[in-house]
Amino acid sequence: MQCARQHPFGGFASAPDRIAVIGLLPFFALLSGCLSDAELLAENSRIALQTAEMRGAGELDCPRVKAAIVTEKEVPGQPLGELYSEYGVRVDGCGRTVFYDIECRDEKICAVREKPLPE
């Protein structure tokens, strides 16, 4: 795949032209709201933990719970949708434990599915 544009006079873009375009890529990525997988996972992990703690406190009937992320991954939306974050979260409280799969589409909305305890 050829990335350089060809000038009308037969040559390719000069090095300063290529550097200028490459230098603007982070700016355009920022404007378009692009995040790396790691950034998206970190951004959504906070709300995933809060969601798990609220759900766990209710299900365990325990006001003091602690949630921890066990697994995390980015999943492409179907078809051709946006990426979303998926977390496996363990919640401990009052001598009991519950596990959840939490799917976050953005940093405000997460869906929760309870998982059976691992054996």
C-alpha cells in the first residue's frame, strides 16, 4: 500500500509535507475522539467497578463491599459498531463473593450479568 501522494509533476510529496501531515495525525485523532484500547479500558473500568459494587452490595445485602477487575478486554460491536469494554469483576463483602460480567459501551452506561462462582 502506497501512502505518499504523487505530485502532478511526477514526484512524491517532499519530506516536509509528509512530516507536516504525520504531525497533524494526533490532532485529528483527538478531534475524532479516538482512544486506544488501553485508554478505553482504563476509562470504563472506574464505572464498571462502581456498578459492580452497587449491584454486589444489594445482592449480598452488605453495605461494605470491595470490587476488583479479574479480566478485561475490548470487544468490537456488531455489525461494524463501536468497540466496547467487557470486564470480569469479583465483589467481596460480609464473607461472601459474587462475580459479574460487565459490559460498558461508554463511561456512563454499563450492563451487568451475574456469573456462577468459579469452582
